Amino acid sequence: MATRLGCPTANIAIKEGLLIPGFGVYVGETDLQGVRYPTLICISGGHTGSNLKMEVHLLGFNQDLTGKYLQVLIHEKLRDIIPFPGEEEMARIIQNDLFQAQEWFKHTSVSES
């Protein structure tokens, strides 16, 4: 997921030894300064397959997250990671992921914790 593909993300390096779910695209929430935002999450090995990372896109949020502390909660997997099919097709896939995430939040009650 990337800004040039129509989906700006905060990129979070995953520290060695941290327990994470499998690679994939998920819906979840991100806590930013005590406010929870619906979030599309991608966990992958990066372009090389050796740079474990999490990319989060806060739905409806368009401010710079550089240097901000984010706490991410994962709710449900939407799909597996797929090989990069090219920028145009990937942009289409990401738009579909965003639509699915928005629909998930419309139809799912998320309780405060």
C-alpha cells in the first residue's frame, strides 16, 4: 500500500520476536492520542520479502502521522498478500480493500475496550 497507489499509509517496522498474525490485509483500529480510527492494515514482508512491516491506513484520516505513537488493534483478515501485479492493478485491488474495510465497519459493531 502506498500513497502513489491511492492509499497513504503509516509504515511500521515490526520488531524481531514480536508475535503477529500471518501476512495479509486486515481491518482493525488504530488508537492515536486516545481516539480510535477504523483502519485498513497490511502485514507483509515488503518488496524484498525480508523487511517485515505493517502498513496502516486510517480510514477518513488525512493528516501526517510521522513521529506519532500508534497502537494498532487487528479485528479480521480480508485477504492474503498477492504478488505485485503492477501499479494499475494494485491500485484497483487496494481500492477494493478500502471499500471492503468501510463495509466491514458499517456492518460490524466494535466495542470500546
